[in-house]
Amino acid sequence: MKTYAYIRVSTEEQSYERQLIAIQAHIQVDTVFAEKVSARKKRPQLEKLLSLVNSSDTVVVYQISRLGRSLKQLLHIMEQLQTKEVTFISVVDHISTESPHSKFFFHLLCILSELETDILSHRSKSGIEAARRAGKQIGRPKGATKEILNKVNACQQMIDFGQSTVVAACAVVGISKPTYYRWRK
């Protein structure tokens, strides 16, 4: 009878600390499985956890959204846990699958989690579309900026006057060698 924590953040810049502190304040954990990956990508630590758990074990997460984003994904994970008779706890959502009411509430929160993801996606797409209609550049600029062109010209002058090699000139002005070759005249 072991207790496992699953902690996930979506990007390398994010920290596990908040989730781990909240889980440890709620329950004593034997092993922590942590990963920095989007819920939509392959998650080796989660797969390892799901293959390791046995009957009477407990899996604890900070929040349901850390386990998965789509209803299908969350239900698939829960089915695996229920098949193995593993208890599931979500600290922030106050869910434990030990009672029928909690199981119902879990399913409800799964639906809301997917709705939240869909709303965020819709808002992002709407914002990008509105920006495009307003004539704003979305994403990386298509051409070189004035700053880059000035650096390329400075680099070219250093090379033309025999003051430097391409590599050294690029290092001095702060551009990469491929950038120099792409934008030189």
C-alpha cells in the first residue's frame, strides 16, 4: 500500500514546487513522479506510474488538469486506476475516488477541465484572427529588422576592410554566421 504523487508542469520555465508542497501538506508520499511536458504529449513518467501501481495504492495529483486536459484522456487514465483498484486523490479539487459522490464529481470536473481548455484555445484563435484583421504581424517577422541589417552591414564593413574574419566579425556585432550570410547584400 504505497502513495505516489504525480506532478506535471507544461514548460521548462515552470516549477514543481507549489504542487509538491500542497501534496505533501495533504498526504505522506512514498514516491514522486514529476515531468515537464504538455498534457498533449507523451508522458513517460505518467506511463511509468500507471504501470507500477497496484491494488490498494494511492495516486495523488495537485489538480485534475495536471493529470490530463481532455475528457477522453482523463477517463482513460481513471479507468486504468479503477481496474487496478487504485485510489485517486486530487488535492485542490478535493476529490478522492473512495466514494461514489467523489467519482461523480471527478467526472464533472473532467468535463469542466476540457471545457476550460477549449475556451482558452478559442480565445487564442480569436485573438490571433482579430490581430490579423487589424494588420498586425503574428509570429516571427518575415524579413530582417533594421537592427539585424545594421549589424550585417557593420559585419560586412569589418570584413571588407580586412579587419576581421566572418566568424570574428559576427561575434563582435552579435549575430550568427548564418544570419550574416542570409542577409548580406
